[in-house]
Amino acid sequence: MGNNDDPQIDLGEFRRALSCFATGVAVVTTLDQNGERAGMTISSFNSVSLDPPLVLWSISEDAFSYDVFVNAEYFAVNVLTMEQQHLSERFATKGKDKFDGLECSVGLHGAPIFPDYAACFECRTEHQHPGGDHKIIVGRVLRLEDRETAPLIFYRGQYLKKGGYYPEEG
């Protein structure tokens, strides 16, 4: 595929350069094949098409929930609000029940919907494409809600707050 004459990119430098593109933060949710809730934090969320309404996100092939999401027919993208850094961090971890104490509603075909969000997109998986060490998942938006509230923004490895950045708490 690639030309042997292509320059080699330093992966650390590549990652740092990508971090200068500010992104929103969302948690994508679904049900696994046993009806158990699954969710993970993503920042790789984009629009693809207005007509039909399509969005995409990508998942690393080594992600804990990889099999759940590549086999999911339906999913929801809960775009986090500026006040939901704790949910971004919770759903970025592996193990424990990430939904513990979180009263979600049931979206289309069972996908968990957070009680609070900036926007929510309920989707049916339309296509999947290989993308290097990730799988690109394209979803058709079946239902959405925009609550017109400030979203959580991630930039240069930190969350953005009104008036500036604040480092991750830890």
C-alpha cells in the first residue's frame, strides 16, 4: 500500500501534533450479546453525511470492549457536558461496572442513554471499515437530541473549562 520511499513518522510526534486538534468527548454505549450494558469514552466522533444522517467513530482493536462494539447493531453516542469530566474518566477505564450508580434511560434497541448530556445520537451500525489499528464504525442516526449546553472539550491532553484549561485530577 505505502511507498517504501515514504518518510517515517515518529509516533510520539504524531500523537502530540494530533493533540492540538481540540475534540469533544463522548461516551458510546450499547448492549452486549447477553444484554449487559457496555460503554467507552471516545473523542473520535465525526459527522459523515447529512442525508442520510451518518456519523462515525473509531475503536482500537485492542480496546476491552472491541468485540462488543463491532458486533453491536445499535449504539448511542452521549456527548458529554463540560461538567461531566468524571464520566469521561470513568468510561475510559477497564474493569468495574462503569454504569454503577448511573441512572440511564433505555434508548432505541436498549442502548443506555445518560440522564445528562450535551447531545445524544442513537444509531444503527451502517458500515465498518478497517483503519490501521482501529475499526471505523459508521452509524445511521435514528434519533437525536441537542440540549444546547456546553460540551466537554479535550485539547493537548487536558480538559478545557470556561476561561482556560485544567489538568486531569488524579
